[in-house]
Amino acid sequence: MAHNPVYYSEYLELNKIIDSQHPVSFQEGKTPAHDEMLFIIIHQAYELWFKQILFEINSVVDIMSKPSLNDNSGELQTIVHRLQRTSTILKVLVQQIDILETMTPMDFLDFRDMLRPASGFQSWQFKIIEASLGLKFEQRHGQHYYTSQLKEEDINTIKAAEEGFSVLGLLNQWLERMPFFDNEALWNNYSGNKTSDNQHPFWNDYKNIYANSLADSEKQHSQLFEHIFEENNEKTDRALSPKACRAALFIMLYRGYPLLELPFQLLDTLLEIDNQMGNWRYRHINMVRRMIGSRIGTGGSSGAGYLQGAMEKHYIFKEISQLNSFLVDRRKLPVLPAALVTQLGYGF
């Protein structure tokens, strides 16, 4: 097939991008504020990166929402790779604040009041990122203010994302499929003792090992162990079921086995995404305090106060990080039966 020549600026549509900065202070009759150009370009760059993050997350959701994710194909590696890219982009978003902070508070005041009521809080893409990862509306800080500054079409777009599949919800389904505890043949030669309540012998042993590893001041964690990992009929707002939590902890404990390497990378990458989003919020808070002190935001929020509340509450994968509370010294781990070890290793 004939190849049509591609020209760099036309391929990137640079005319549209480069001509999309129109500072309000540069309008006729106003005094141009030099730093408004920087302010616009930084935030346009943020939104472009948000678009790429959503592109990666949506592709991950598409793969994970298949009726049966093939763990023996390249699909799991693709999921991990694209989530790791998302984490790397988030690091860049944090670093971009260094550029924005070359603008002083007085530089910002040159044009700040001209922006009202526009605010970064109106970034519908960022809200969709949070929803697509797994943050639910009822978990949000400042729900009354959450969509109050948005146009109706943006609100509908966000609500559609909240009602769709999320990475966290699909992760729960994937973890619940892990077959190792349901296959009794793999545990025939396990030396553990089965309890009268039909608890799996591995979990009976591990719970005792964990309880014995606790200091006197940590004994209450034994009860928390039962709440997290043992089935109960109580309705909770947990995102990860006890079965999914057992699978995730097993992956963390035995991540050295080849079959569990990628699953562990998946869990670890999700924690890193949470970490980077937390870093972004933390840097944002400090920048806002530096720029406007305790004044309200241009969109009417409480400024740094609102951002502080969101940072403390909007940890999406906290139920995964919570599992680290239940790890024990690897030298004390139960010895897995040979049949299971074979399944976890490389096959020839």
C-alpha cells in the first residue's frame, strides 16, 4: 500500500495545541500578567496527561472485565505494564509542580481574581480517573461540593464512570478466582490441622503463627484478622471480600514463586498509584498554602482545607495496603505442599 507522507506538526496538530493559550489578562484594556501563560500551559499539560492516564486505565478495565481473564497469556503482563505507566505519569504530575512553584504569590495575584469561578476542582477528567480506579461517591470528601461547580454534561460523564466497572471492583473478582484454596488435591499432603468450623488448614495455621508474632500491645489485631479474612454475613462497605483478601495476602506471602510474580506486581503497582496520587495531593496542598494561605479557592472551596480532607480520605487501594499489617517473618511461613509448589513454579 502507498504511504502518504506524514508531516510532524500536522500529525501532532500543533496549530491547535499551540494556539490554545488565551490568557484573560492579555485581553484588550487589561494589564498582561506574564505568569498566566505558564499557569495555562501547566494545567493544559495536566489535562493531557489525565487523558493518557484514562486511556491506560480504560484499557486495563476492558481486559479485566472479560468473562475470564487468561492468567496464562500476556494479558496480566499487559495490565501490570499499563498500570506501571500510569504510576510513572503520576510521578511526572508531581514533578510539574516544581515548575508551577516558580510563580510567586504576587505573580499569581496579578491574574487570580480574573479566573473566578474557574478552578482545578472542575477537572472532570481527574474525577473520572478516581472513579475508574475505584473511588465511590459515598467515600468522597465534601460530597455536597463534589459536582456543584460542574456543567450538567460533565456531571453525567462522571456519574457514568462511577456506575461502570472500576479497577478495584474487577480486582476483587479476579482475586476471588484464585483456585489454590478450592483445589483440595493440592493440599492432600499438607501437615496443617483442619478445624471444626471447616476453615482451611493453611489459614488455621497462619492465623496462629500471626497471633504468636504479635507484641502484647498488638493483640487486638487477632480479632481484626478474623474480621478481614473470615467469612461473615454482616453487610460492610468493603471493596475486597474476605476471599479476595485471603488470595491477596497469599500472593504477598509467597510472591517469590514464579506464578505469583506478576500478581504481586499488580498489587504493588496499585499501591504505588495510590502513593503517587497522595504525593500529588500533598504537593498541591503545600503549593496552595504557599500561594493563597488560608483564603478560599477561586471555585469557592475551602482551599487548602478541602485538599487536606481529600488527601486523608481518598486512598483508593487502602484495603490492599492494610493487608501488610498481617505479614509475618518469611522464615515462619507454613511450608506449602509439594503438589502446590509444582503448580506455582515453571512448567517444562
